[in-house]
Amino acid sequence: MIVAEQKPLEEIKSMIADARKVLVLGCGTCVTVCFAGGEKEVSILASQLRMATRLDGQEKEIRELTVQRQCEYEYNELAADHVRDADMVISLACGIGVQTMNEQYPEKLTVPGLNTSGLSQPTEQGVWEERCQACGNCVLHLTGGLCPVARCAKSLLNGPCGGSQRGICEVYAERETPCVWDQIYHRLKDLGQLDKLLEIEPAKNWHTSRDGGQRKIVREDLRL
Amino acid sequence: MSDNGYLVGSNLEKALRAGYFVATGELGPPQSADRHEIEHKAQFLKGIVESVNITDNQTAVVRMSSISVAVMLMELGIEPNIQMTCRDRNRIAIQSDLLGAHALGCRNLLCLTGDHQTFGNHPNSKNVHDLDSISLLQVCRDMRDKKVFECGDAIKGQEPRFLLGAAANPFADPFEFRPYRLGKKARAGADFIQTQLIFNVPKFRDYMRRVVDLGFHEETYILAGVGPIKSLGAAKYMATKVPGMEVDPEYITRMQSCTKDLPSLGEIKAMDDPAEAKAARNARKEAAEAEGIKICVEIIDACKEIEGVAGVHIMAIEWEEAVDEIVKTCQLGPKYDPARQPA
């Protein structure tokens, strides 16, 4: 899922400094599941902003709302009245939600309350680990189902560098982050597919990644 | 064009082909635009090693560029071995720089992935890693042997020709995969390999036995990475702080005990006479340096006996003065190898 973390309160406060009426708008999908921008987080941030702006002597009117999916117009239509009444919107959605709101309600500025930080797997309660970088050219069939593009600090495609020790990546040694190439090695060994590691993977085509420019999928079979 | 059947005809290639047990050196460019520092270090390496590696922003610290220092070394009569990492340049910039490097006279190239930028002095920078060390080797080999750029376009005119090198770390994990990775680099185009610093000879011997069993030593020249330890602190640092590095505890003990008959640091601190204290500190330093060089010489001598090792790569960064004594004692290189002296 898309995961995100809330920005520091001070940063959010500075973004809304010139507004008097502010809508905090949550999203009921990914960021709800990762406890960053759902109804509960909207309520907490709204309360914090009410208190903080009161203490600063510039109390703002903070309203709250959470839509089911902020990256789609039809869900955001439910927020139309709230947006109209507000001077500014703080979105607690991922970067897609923030941009959808700005596009859909161009007369009001929607600012980001979250930092969107990856496509991750919740590996234990309160822990999300990045798993995919959406490079548009999947190699998981070559690597035993573990992604070196997202999980290797150098996105290596030809096996572990010299900084892999006792299964830990040197770059994140303090966090004890596993070396994904060590994991790939052991996985392929278990699968009896170590020969795959001997194949030379030539220069990757990054055109399908962001490097080819903003990506767009058009499915003619689905268009109306 | 190659001459006399050589790929590039560099000193390094000629010495390797001739079957000498070669020695290469290393020079770390300055963190400034100061040419004098290079000239100062270069004097200690001139004429005693086949070629000198010039690091490419090693440990991701900004330094003078490898190719520009290579030009200065050539002006000083030293053959450079330029280094190129995948961290800071994409395939466009890499190929462009290598066209220039050939035109400037460089003929040896070490292809590396590069240290991650979080270790350096610009940890907030964006890294590139468009290629990795192995795909970089392929690109460089195809430019040289097929006269094509990575995209497949023909190189019209002079192609960039380099003797291609790669690094190998025999001590990193998964240990059992490391010989295969060396073989993969050889297949991708590595004409020679320079290994990580060796301070665990038995483990390196095990590694080389497997490399030889797999026949990879016949596909590429393998140079064992060696270097003198300057102090007990340096030995401990390498043993505990440098990822992918193994230091035999015996060397730490030796670096410690080599100063045991001399006044301790505590005793020196208590000395009243500053001149006496200075002399005592110097004596400790000299004893440690002598032991460090002795260990390095022993490791080189051990490597000479390991099948499949074609030479040594001596890394004495910030201690270039030590290289002469090492190659002299080991009788290596153009100046000291008895086999290479005119009759």
C-alpha cells in the first residue's frame, strides 16, 4: 500500500498561517490503514491545530472531514460544501490525493499534511517496509520474489556488493536492514535456482520508470 | 587500435601478460583544487608500480575528479588507472567521460558500483545507479570490442579502449557466492580484478582455491588488495568499523605488542621534558609503522604463493611513502623485480 507520515506540526502551522478557516481532509484508504491520514488522525491534527493556534493568539476555525478515497473526484464531491466554506485545505492523503483536490477545487489551495514515503508492506504492528518502487519493468521473477530495485540501497541488479555482511546492508547497518541480495541468494538457493544469479543482467531500461517522464496508462478497452 | 596484440598496450597490461607478479598503487585525490598535493604524493609512486589507481570520490566524499588527476599523473610520468563509479553518473555521462579519458591518454579503468553517499560528506544527495559495476563493465567492453555505445549506436571514429578492471571483496557475504561474482565480472569484461584489503590470509586462500577450481583465474588477472597498517588504532578501526573487512586478531595483537618495550602513552604524558616526550612518541610511531609494513610484506609474500594471484594492489592511501619500502622488500615492480632488470 501507499504509506505516509504526518509532517511536523510546526510545518503544517506555517503552511496555513494566512488562513482563518481551515479544512483538515482525511482519506479512508491507504493512509487510514497506515494510521497517517484517516478519520482518527484528522481528528487529532484538528484538535492540535485548534489548541496551537489558540495558544498563539490567532485561533483558527478548523473543520474536519474524511472521504473514502481522495484520489477520485466522485468521493471528493462530498467535501464540496466544506471546501467552499474554508480558506484552505490541509490534506491528510498521499500526494495523489493532494493533487486531485487542487485540480478539482482550483479556487482553494490544498496543502500536504503528510509526507508520502513509499509503497510498503506492514511487516509488524507499527512497521512498514518499502517493497516496490514502481519502476514499471518488474524483475521479481529473476530474483526469487524480492525486489532489488526498491530494497537494495544501490538498486543493484547483478548480486550483492561488497558491503553485505552477515546478511545486513552496510548502508543501514544501524537499523539492521537486511541485505536484499543476501536474501535473494538464500531464496534462490532454497528454490534450486542459483543459476539465475550467474546470468548477467544488462543495463536496465529505466524508461518505464519515472526517468521516461510522467507515466500514464491508457486502457482503450475500459474507456467510455 | 590495439598494438602488438595487446588490448590497450598499457604498462599494466604488458606486465600482466608478461607473467610478472605485478604491483599497482593507489592515490586519493585531494578535497581541494590543489595540484601540489598530487605532485607530492606522486613522487612516492613513480617508477615503482605498474599503474596507480585514482579513486573516484571514494567513500562518497567530494574530491578532485579521477580523470583530471590521471592527466596530471601522466604529465608526471606515472601510468594512471582511472576509477569510475555508477553512483554519480548515468550511462550518458559515463560514456562521455570515458571518450574524453581515452582521448587524454588513459588506458586502464576500474569499474565500480561506488560507495553509498550516506557514508560521505553529501548524504542528502541523489544517487544515480543507472548501471551497476557489472553492466558498466559490459558497456565499456562493448565500446572497446564492438565499437558501439550502450544504446547500440556505432562509434564512428576512435573507440575508447581501456584495460578493464573490477573490484572483488572475498570477505563479504554470502561468502560462498563471492567466487561466482568474480567470475561474473570476468565474463562481463573484467580483464583484471583488484580485491578488498586482505588481512585474513587463510580466508583469502579458501576463496582463491574456489576461484581456481572454477577456472576464473584463467579468465582474468587477480590482484590481491594489500596495505600497510599505520597504527593500532587503524587496525582496530578496520576490524570493527569497515563493513566487508576482516582483520586477523593476530595483527591487532602484533600492532599492540610492537610498542610494549617502549614508554607507554601514559608514561609519555608524565614526562617533564617535552623533547624527551616527543622522541618517545616518535619511537612508538616508528615501531608501529615498521610493524605495519612488516605485516604487509608478509601478506604479499603469502599471496605470491597462492595459486591464481597475479599480483598485488597496494593501497597506502595517505601513506604513499611506505610503498617503496614494501615493493623493495618484496622485490616487485619495474624497479625492484630482479626478473625485470636489464642483464
